Amino acid sequence: MTHRRETVAEAHALLADGTTARIRAADARDHDAVVGFYEAMSPENLRLRFFGVSRRSARRAADRMCGRDHPGHLGLLAEVEGQLVGVAEYERTPDTDLAEIALAVGDAWHHRGVGTILIEHLVSAARVDGITAFTADALAENHEMLKVFADLGLRTARRFDGPEVHCTVQLAEEAGYAAAVAERGRAADVLSLVPLLRPRSVAVVGAGRKPGSVGRAVLRNLSTGGYTGRVYVVHPQAAAILGVHAVSSVAVLPTVPDLVVVAVPAPGVAAVAAECGKAGVRALLVVTAGLDAAQGAELLETCRAHGTRLVGPNSLGLANAEDTVRMDATFAAAHPSPGTAGVAVQSGGVGIALLGGLTRLGIGVSSFVSLGDKYDVSGNDLLQWWESDGRTDLALLHLESFGNPRAFSRTARRVTRRMPLLTVDAGRTEAGRRAAASHTAAAATRTMTRQALFTQAGITATRTVPELLGTAALLHSQPLPAGHRVAVVTNAGGAGVLAADACAEAGLAVPELRTDLVGELLSVLPPGAVATNPVDATAAVSEQQLSTCLDKLMTTGAVDAVLVALVPTAVSAATGDDLVRALTHAPGRSGTRTLTAVLLDQAKPVRLLPAGTGRVPAYADPQAAARALAHAVRRAAWLARPPGTVPALADTDPVRARSVVERYLAEHEDGGWLHPQACAELLDCYRIPQLPWAWAETEDEAVLAAERLKGPDDRTVLKAYWPGLLHKTQEHAVLLDLRGDAQVRAGWRDLETRFAGLLTGAVVQPLARRGIELFTGVVQDAVFGPLVLFGLGGTATEVLADHAARLAPLTDHDVHDLITAPRCAPLLFGHGGEGPVDLEALEQLLLRVSAMASDLPQLAEADLNPVLAWPGGVTALDVRVRLVPARAADPYLRRLR
């Protein structure tokens, strides 16, 4: 595969200090700039780069970098606000898969990550070019360059030869390199957000002189919220607004503000951004809505050119409640209360609801960002901020779109092991984009794709904002349950039944309690109590009796959580007992089991009851409590399972697979469905088992193939084929159970008659043995990447919709989840007396389909249906593959969206 400079996409990426750099391929127009870059370097830097100080070396280097445009060579430039700050290139060694690399960084830009980001982009391009290792020569005293290579995260070997060091850097994909790149990205991202979330000064552009403007509301909140920094106002006519001195433009402010809030009409936003960029402003918050496509593109281009981080447009604002900042740059009606929850939303309305709910719960926020149209700063950025801010212990997200789901997933998997990460699964009813009418495409909805992302990343996905807040209340206040067994305790039998039903519907277990434990509970409860679970303590239960009962349940190993459903009664009122106090006034009880309450007379959907040094969540509805408990159970299970790994598959041939794809796309520029022969060849590259088959274009060829392939029972299958045929069964294009030459000939003639003018041939196969019909497939989503589906196959695939999905590449855990998630899973494990299918072969099949999808971005759809599974193996009976022109995107390459 060749790789020319025109195929390298321009990108913006963050340097180690948070500065934005533009990375692009060099061309002939850059020659003079590269010469000037080298000529501006100090003699010492030139000596380290060229092993001498000859100025002719600079021109020769520029000639090589900017004058060559051929396979195996690539030169990259790094620019900051139009200034060339670094150059790097590789040149393939003839007849090898090695390439020599050269790198230079401007004198003023050392130790800022310029060289590292350039090499990362070269590595990504070289892998596509088929290069497996970089070689480089450096002077032994060039410690900075040697450290860059050593810290990449790739396997590097050194060989000393006098004053020189010969380095060889292996480019094979390894987990260590991905982790190193991710850590560099996290550190740079956090630094780039400091001017946004911890600004020392803020200016508001567009605060109107009359009440009612959004900018004026932001200024009021900044002024009254206790912000510890300086506040400025920019207005062309006003002398002061809300008591804050105003100046006519950003350029004449006494100091350059870290953050500028832009609230001018849409046509003027880009001009304000340009003025801020020229002045050196590092962060913009654009609350203006209604930018058209051209205005939006100009805004983003301006921010990228000046290295300015951008929140919005169409943002409610942002806030940081840390004591050292206390910044409320929103136009919300009330200041957010300080706390430990990080909140990022796209919808301003949802943001207001979450801020209000967290305040009522007493959780509060550490920082809040309304992402709006999310041109730049995204949920991924905020996750990395909360991971590092030293304050946030709970993250809440409402995202309507994902710019880079793979980066988000990687970050979320890491962050959610340190803190709960909750989201509202917005847009669940949107139909998935269907590239074609295959079984796989029909099954793969956007909802399924999002749920796969959330499940694999360990994100707690709720259906509504109230459910999100109810779950946050439990995760914030209670220990996670060790399992899904719940004891229900109540003072009213009906309330206990409602709670038990809610638990069962949420996937929790309400087990019958052990006989000895039942006896212990009855010994402390009033006469008439029932303690089998639910525990009906009766209306006569006293505060002390209920407290003792809860103590016993909270310390037993019989259950993992206790749900207490209470209603006010005349009995407790007459005795002066406060049953709620039994939940909250029990020293030493907290931390042993998860405890929740349902107070059916409670006005608020959820609140947190003070309980010693902790708190207990109380819900007005049993279903809300059960759903929150179920989310906690799933989070505990996810945390208990170690991170999965993507198993290595040594016997695949991705190089040959790419040649199959390239050969087809060279003949079909717009893509399309592969011929059965090409499908089989592609699957063979990944050793995906297929039922023996042959291609026939005439009646005689069909008879010969049937004779060659027939099984012990002499039965044959004919499957008609013509370009565009997808559902053979629906078209009655499959003939089963053909015996002998005569029936094969008759079958062929039947197909020729019924599909005259269409039929181009047929697939001939022996009749498959008995087994369980499954299906697996892939849909390549333009945003989320490849999605692997698995479930019940055959003609029931779409009717029963019994399938599950995970995003590729699949880990060993993902494969296990795929196999066990569908309702048909018990059949695979031998339920019904047939014995378990070959589970190891099934796992291998899914891993190989995943590898194929991950290696080939051109694979728009793959549909293996049916896949036959039996105790002795797994094999695909029918396969369809659709290809489209597409470029591979490096999921680990650091770049801004």
C-alpha cells in the first residue's frame, strides 16, 4: 500500500503544555519556510541535527522534505499560530519495511512535546504505508532526542557506534504505546482546559445595557457568585454595566483575560473570536445560538488558528464551584451549589434540571459545562478534567452526539473505575441508519450502538433525568452491593409487595431468607410479623424493633442490599415512634450493606436522609429505588471484573484481505456487495469456518459440484445468485434437500426459469447437519466504528430480534457477553438436552469477525446468517459482505475534533 502526502489529513493536536499545534504534510510551497526554520536554529541545535553546522545542510534537508512526493516518503510540519515550530519525516529504505526518520524542533519549542506529537503522527502514517520500524541516528550527547524515542511507549533498541547512537523503533501496535499516547493526551488536555475552568480573569462581550440579555445575565452571575478573579466587560458604547467598568474592545483590556464569554449576535461571533485570538485569549465560551454553517465553520477555524479552546456555541455557560474559583459563567436562574459532581450536558434545559436536582440532594457540583453545539470541548475533555481535578467523585453526562466515540470509550473505561459515570441515554427512539437491507443492518439501531458503548465502557445509562438523579443519590451515599440479593422490609404488606415486584422487574433477586435468620428476625418483631422476604414488620413495629431488624439484615451474608418501604400509620403516631429514624440513627451500621428507603408519602422523588456520618437515599416510588439499586449492582459487577483484553489471532492474513478489498473497489468505485467467491476468500483470510461450497454457472457445473460435495446422505442445496440479491429465502431462491443428479438438474432449471434475466450463477453446498442456527454480522458506523452483532439466526433473525451487540475490537469479556446476552443463550449451553455447542469455536468466530471489521474500514456490512453451531464445531452457511470506499482512521492518534 502506498502513502502519499495528499492522503495525510491535516490535524490540530495539543502539545504537552496545552498549546494547540497544526500538523500537516509538507509540500513544495513550504520549501522556503523550512529553510528559514533551520537557519533560525542555533549552531548547537544544527550540529545535533546534522552532525555539523554547515548551512548547506538546511537547504538540502528542505529539498528532501518538500521536493519529494513518492511512496515511502512523508514530511510533516508542526505550526503554532502560523509559526513553524517543528519538522519530521521518514524515508523508506529500498526493498525493506524499514524507514529512516529525521526530526528537528525549533530552539524556543524544546520540552513542549513538539517532537513527540510529530513522531506519533508519523507512526500512524507509516503503519498505513506498511512500514514496521523506524531507524534513526543521533549523536550520543543528544539526550533530548534519545529521550523522545525512549518515552514513546514503543519498543526501542539502541546500538552505540563511537559518538553516534543507532536507534530502531518497532511500530507494532502494543497496549503500552496506546496507554502512553492516552496519558500524554490526558495531561495536555487538562492543561488546555485550565484557562477555561480555572481562569484568573473573565471578560464578557455582549452584555447588554438593558435587562433581558443573555450576556447581561452571565455578567450578573459572575458578579454575584463569588468569583475570585477579575471580571471585565467589553461594550462599544457603555461606560459600565452592572457596576463593572466597560471598555470598547478586547484589545484595550488592561490584561489579556484567560476566558472570554461571547454573547453577541451570530454574525459577529467569528469577528470577536478573531479579536480574542490576536490578543492571546486562550479560551472562549460562546453562548450565542443560531450560527449557520458558514458562521460556525469560521468560528472553529479561527479558534484553531489561534489555539483557543472553545465551549459552545449555543451554550448555557459553565461554572466551577471550587473554593479557589467560585465562577458562575452561566445564565441559569440560580447559582450552582458547591459539591463533588462533575456535570457536562449538551441541552441547557437538562443542565438546569441537573443543577437543581443536585442542589436539592445536597450533592452539588465541582464543575458544570454546557457543551451546546460542541464544536471543540467535549464530554471526553471533561472526563479527563474530572479525573485530575482532585475534587470530583461523581460524573454526570447528557450527550446527544459523540464526536470521537472510541476516544470517549477509552477515557470512560479508565475514569469510571475511579468514580461513577452516569448518563441519560438520549435519543433512544431514533431509528438506526441502515446502509442496506441486510439482517445485520436492519438489527443495528443507533440505540443498540449507544448501549454497546455504555456497557463496554462501564457507564451507567439511565432512561430519564429523574432516574439519573435517583441513581446518583444512591451511588453517592451508599456502598456498592456485592450482589443482586435484596431484602425488602416494610410496615405495610402492600408496600412490601410493590417493592418486591419492582426489584424483580429491575432484575434483582428477593430470595427467601434462611430459617435461622427468619427466627432471629421474628424474635425482635411484633407478633404477626412475617420474615420470609419481604419482611412484613406490621404496622405495630416500633422504632427500636425496626432498627434491630435492620441491624440483623445489614450484617448477615444472606442479602447484599436492604430496601425499606415505609408508610405513616396511626400506630406509630400514637406511640411517638419515628420509623424513619430507625434508618438513620444506627451508629456503626453504615458501610456494611447497601441501604435504601421507599417513603410512599414523600413529596420529592428522591432525597438524601442524614444518617450518622453518611446519608440514606429515600425514594417516593419503589420502582425508582429498585432501578437505582439495579444500576448499583451492575456497576459493582463491572468493577469486579478485570479489564478485558483483545486476544491475538496469529493465523489471520489482513494484508491479503486488504488486497481483496482494494481489488474489488478498483473495479467498483462506489462499492457494493461482494461476489460469493470474494466473500469466501475474505473470510478465509481470517480463518472463519465456512460450509464447503462451489460456484456454478451452468447446469452441468452444478451437477459436478453436487457430486463432489455431497455428504453421506447425498443431499444438496442450490442458492441462486445475482448482484443485489440479499434475502434469498424471501425470494424463494434457495432449494434444499436435492437428491441425485436428476433433482439437481431440475432445481437448476427451476432457478433459471423463475429468475430469467437475473441469475448469474448459484452456490452449491451439501445440506448442513442439524444444529442451532445463529447469526453474526458487522455494521460499520461512520461515528462509532464497527459494531458486531450476534444472536438467533435463520429466518427468525428479524422477527424475534434476539440479538446483542458490542463495538469492535472485541475483548474476551465482550465475546462472553455477546454469547450470554441473547434469550437463546441457554440453548448454546445445552438447555433442552442437545448438549452445549462448541463454545470455544463460537468465541473464535466472533473474535475473527471482530478482527476483520477492525482491520477493514471499507467493510460496511457483513452478514453471516445462518451460522450453524453444534457440539463439534461452528460454521457459516451463508455470507454477504458489502464494501464501500473508506480510509482507516487511527483511533489512538492525538488530534482535536
